[in-house]
Amino acid sequence: MTHGKKYRAVAEKLDREKSYSLEEALQIVKDNKIAKFDESIEVHIKTGIDPKKTDQQIRSAVSLPNGTGKTKRVAVITSTGATEAKNSGAEIVGGEEMIAEIKSGKIFSQNGGFDVLVATPEMMPKLAVVAKILGPKGLMPNPKTETVTTKIKETVDALKRGRAAYKTDNSGNIHQIVGKLSFTDEKLLENIKAFLESIEKAKPASFKGKLIKNISLCSTMGVGVKVIV
């Protein structure tokens, strides 16, 4: 990957091997912003799990106290709670007809699609036919991320306020947006600490040892800064 001049200039003046306190790392990221737009702040974590072992996979959700700075578009698929879903502020609400729209791709091109799909339990067996479409997009509802529920209003409210789902990738890494550069340091630190605490709580029972191996912090277009673990 080829980086631009601004990125390279920042990378050259930073000690890429040094690890900083969370507070110091955040300040470095803020002081070295590259883009003109309000970049997101990202946390990237290397865990100690064996990604080949299914019982060590991490999949959970965290309620970030100050949100991510992005308003999520929520879709709800249900045969029992359509009225509650509509009243909750969900952008898209439907029943079995939504499955056909997912199959055709129509739903993703309508009004920007959606960022999160919430399902009531009775719809999960029916969603199996589109799991291969939703799964790679990270949109398949899952009880572990609390997106399979009968508490529709409560769930939609939490998602709108800043609840975010996360999981380990094929290399055992976890990536999460925790806010915007325009957030105050206090709000960003509060979000980051809530995220790290959530990961520790999601530690698989079968895993022994130190879960979080490495942490780096960066902005959308910025250079990664190592954080002391």
C-alpha cells in the first residue's frame, strides 16, 4: 500500500517501535491528523487467541458511553413486533418480504441500506437462506451481539446511542471505531476504556493467558500509535 506525503511525513517523525500511555497515544493521533474531514478514531487489538479454534473466537457488543459519532441505520425483521419497531425509530421494518429484498440486493440500494439488522427469534430460521449474504457483510443477527431479541425498542435505542458489535477476524485481531477526532479527550478515553473492558469480559472460557497482546490507536487516515498494554 502506498501512502501519501502527509502520512509519510508523520510516520517518519514518530518512533513506530515505542509504546505510549493511552493518553499520550491519543494526543499524538490528534496532533497529527491528516485529513480535512472529521476522522474517526480506531482501536486495533491483537489478541492471544488461536483463531483456528472456534471455541476461542470472540464475538460481543459494547455500549460506548459517548457513541461513535456515526448515526446507525437500523433494520428490524420481525413477524411479531412491527409496530414496536416502527415506533422505536428503526429506518427499515419488515417481515419475510425483507428476505427476498436481501436476496436480490434491493434492500442495500434503497435509501442507503442499513448498518445493523435486528431480528426477533422466530425470524432466525428463515434468515438462514440469506446467511451467506449477511454474514460477509457483518450483518447477520446474533444473540452474542444482542441483535436477536424480543426487546426491540430497547435494542434499537441502544444501537442508536452507540452500542457496537465486534469480533475477532481471521488473524485474531479486533478493530473498532470509538469516536471522532472532534470528541473531547475525556469522551474518547471513556469510550476506549469501555471497549477494552468489554473485550476482557468477553474472554473465552477455553483461553488461558493474557488476552490482549497489542493495542494501537489511529485515525481514519492517520498513522498507528502503539499503546502500552
